[in-house]
Amino acid sequence: MTPRRQNTRQDPRQTDHQRRGSAMIAVIWGLAALAMIVAGLQVTSGRMLLEGRDAMERVKARWAARAGVESTIASLALHTRFPEAMDAYALIRDLDAVHMGEVDGGNWLIQHNGPGSGVAFAGPMDEHSKLNINGDHRGFINSMFGLLAWGVFDAIEDWIDEDDEPGEFGVERDYYLSLDARYEPRNGPLHSVAELELVAGINPDEIRGEDWNLNNRLDPEERDGDELLPLDDGSDSLEGGWAAMLTVRSVRGGATDSGEPRIWLRNADATELIDRFAYFGLELLPEKADSIIGMAREQDFSLDTLVAALGQVSGDPGGEGDDTTTGTGIDTTLTPDEVAIVLAECTVEVPHRPAFGRLNINTVSADTLYAMLVGQERLVENLLALRTQRASGLTSVVDLWSLPDADPEGISQLTQFFDTRSNVFTITSRGFSQATGQESEIVVTVDRSSLPVRILEVRED
């Protein structure tokens, strides 16, 4: 018998079910993969949306900060061209008026902290409230910073002077070239206060104190103790180190009471002086104009001598004066008002090379005055009282004659490092996004001694 063959052919219905099952599994995996892709795209898109929004808000914050800077520059330019001669605080008030403001989507805030102060003052930092270390009076460093400055003042002098002869405690080029990271001294005026950190014997924390970013502001990380750098005492006052009292930016001359360019006396004629005096409603005799120009052309002449001469000519600065006459018998003695106009409108410095700025007696802090004038606390108190008593401040150094017991010698010393006007300001403008609170900071140093206002330095966070 022939055996029967076993039927191995599969049931078509069973094969169809298997194919459908496999297809279903493939579809499920495909859907899962697509779901994962879609979820990933959603996460990525959401993240990109948030990052894009943050980027846009940062831009808004930056331009809000920039708007604050521009508003401040506009106020400075306006007061340079159209000053209020009889009010030393008019500019300060107008800068205060624009220290806060809004733009579309953002707002700005401009503030600064004074030396050792927890108070945030409105407006920019007046660089003329600090001692210019490039000037002739940097010797005050020894009294201002006491033991910290002992032994390094000669090194500062050697860094600035043009020769290679070290002072008693100083060092010169050979020392700096012997260091592992070699460099050479400036042998010229410092370009920034931070440059002092390169001088032998000076540490960065002495220059910066708690204000590590030198923005004249008490930032959150500068009052949290040891939690975040820089290290600080955790107080709500800013200990700004040497940089809080020193500057290299201030310049003399520049802005006048008339808004017109200064008259360079060594290349002027009597008509220019007479016309400028007429602007203020005062008549200047030609003989007096010639006398002023003649004195200015003397090599060692300084405008400061005119202020001290008020006391030498008469015990009362407003007095009649002695017999100072020309060959025609006309009295050429200058009155206090005339001296004030000469100081405000004239210069003996080369116009394109202004001298280093002096301290503005109206804005210098009490801490700086006490640090400078050690042992002369009575004088400091009198200076502070004098500027406080006058609602419009001191509009000319001639006003120093109102100090108790004023004498020519004392006035001569004070006029060497005091002035009543400021040209250079550092604007620390913080911009905020109104939607997210994003923050951006711009620090700009500007000089209004000429128009348009010049930007000297810009730093952004």
C-alpha cells in the first residue's frame, strides 16, 4: 500500500491573521516612534521658543540700558551748551530727573554708591568727586590710604614718571622685566585706576575693595559675605577700595558759564574778553582786558593767582583795592565778579591738551575730604557747611573767600585742587525687561568738556 502524504499546506486564514498581526505591531511601533519624534520636536520647539523669548527680552533690557545712557548724554550736552551759571546743582538735578525711565518693553535705572556708602545715589558718578591720580596732588594718597600706601607711593611715581631712576622705595623698568610675566611701566599718565594693580606692592583687592567690577554699584554678590565672589563683609555699604576715591578721567577747562568755547588767554585779544564780559552784563575796561592778557602771557602765570590776589589787594574781597593802576591812572584791580568770569570763561592751557581735573567741591564726598585733609577737620567741616548753606552750591572758587578766617595763603592752597564744575561722568545704566525681568548693565564714561559729548569707555556685562 502506498502511504498517504501528510498535508503541510497552511490554512490561508491563519496566514492572513499572522500578516495582520505583524502589520499591527509595525504600525504600533511606527506610531510610538512618531510620538517620540513629535514629543521631541515639541520639547525642542518649546525650548527654542523660551530661548528666543529670553534672547529678545535681553535685547530689550540692553536697549533700555542704552536709552538711559543716551538720555544722560543728552542732559549733559544740553547743560554744556545752555548752562545755568548761577546754580551749581542744576546739572545734578537734571541728571537725577533722567536716572529712571521707560521704553517700549523695558525700563532703565542709573545709580551709584559713594565711598563707604550704602545709599544708592541717583544719576551717574561724577569723576570730579575723586582725586585725579595723574595730577600734581597724588601725594594725598599717603594720607588717604595710610599704611596701605606706605612704601608704594614711590613705586606709583616711578610708574608714571618718564625716567628710569627709581625712588627711595620705588622700582623701575628692570624690576618689572625680571618678573615671570614680564611687562614695562607706563612712564606716562595712567589710563585707568585698575592699572594701579600692575604697580609693584599693590594688590587688586586694595584697588577694587568690594567693587570688583568697578561699576560704582553695590551688586548682590558684593554684599553676601563669603557666599559668592568677591569676598565682602556682608554689609549694605560699598567699600570700594582706592578706586572709590581716585580717578584718571577728570579734565579741566571745557564747559563754561556762557556755553561758548573757552578763551585761550595766551592767544586772545582784548575784544574777545570785553565781548564775553558783556554777555554777563558786565563792562570790562580795555585796560583791564589788556592787563589780564598780559599776565596770562607770563610763563608761570596761573588763573588761581587771581583768586588769592583778591585778598592781597584788599582785606575784603569786595573792597575797593589798592592803587593798582596803569600808566593812564586807571585802576586795573579785578573785582570778585570779574575774577569769577575769567575763571569760568578763560584758560591758559593749550586747548587741545587740557590739564587733569580737580575735585569739585560741590560733589566730593565728606569721606574723601576727611581722608585727604588729615588733621584739618575744622577746614573740612567749614567746607561742607559752606556748600550746604547755599542752595545753589558754590558757583566759583571765588566763593571760598566766604570760609571763616580765609586768607590768601589758605585760598591759594585750596584753589590748587578744588573747582566748582565737572566734565567727566561714569554712567552705570541697568536695563530691565518688563516681561521677564531680564537685566543688562552698561557702564559708560563720558566727557562733556567739548561738544558733541565724547564717549571715553564702554563696558557691558
